[in-house]
Amino acid sequence: MFPLGPSCGLWSTHRGLVAAVVDPDGLLTLAATLPASTEERLAWLSRAQWLCSPGLELVMTEPVARADPLARLALEWGYRVWIAPLTLVTPIAQAAWRRPTAPQLAALLARLPGIRALRGALRCPPPDPGPQQLCLFSGLLGNAAPRRITPTPQPLKGAMQ
């Protein structure tokens, strides 16, 4: 029922990003509010992966994936990232709890990849093209090196010369 490795759900609150790690059986292993800086968040994820086991998968909602740079950086670091639409998460959360807490919602997200019927609703973000954009742009210019364009000073209109 659950993925081969542990997964970590990420839920955004006004206090910050809340993470919940579940093991392959779906049991909550670790829950915490992540630090504010991206470097500290990546360090926390590395520690969580070291504590739980390799192959930690991240699950987040679309707004978190758009607003927080952690999704892109996690992809670059080799994590598998799942994005869950709010149209899926909200009804499940409302059916499960009257007033869910952020760790409960993060744990709910972490368990989604292990449910075969719901896995199809999750999507993986496309890889970041990164420097390929620059190569494409320089290819349009030809093989010539880009020239630095410096503006020539123009006299002000109506100024005395």
C-alpha cells in the first residue's frame, strides 16, 4: 500500500512550513516546523532522510510548490517530489477531521503517494531547465560571443554646450 521508502508531507501555515515524515507503513515518525531559511530546511530534510532511511519523497500542495523554493531545490538534490492539488487534499482533510492541525495535514500529504487510487491525482513537477535556457538564447545569436552594449552619453535637450 505504501511506497518503498518514507515520505514527508509539507504544509504551509502562518508560522512557517510544517513537515511530517511517515514510514513505509504510514506511521508518523517525525513532525516539526521547519526553519525559515532554505539552507536550514534542506539540512533538516537531509537529517530526516538520514534518520528514516534513504529515498525520502516529498509531498506538498500546489501553492507550496509555487511559493516556496524548497520544491525546486529538493528536485536538484535528488528528492522525488509529488504535488497534490488542493481539490484533493481539502475534501479528504474535511472528511477526516473537523479542524485539522498542520501536522495532521502534513501527515495526510505524506501518506497520499502510498494510496494507489489517489496516486494518479498527484503529479511530479517538470525538471527545471536551468542553464539550458541560456544555451538556447545564445544559440539564437549564433556562435558569436555576446557583446556588451554600453550606451553612449547623449547631450540633454536644451542644455548649453
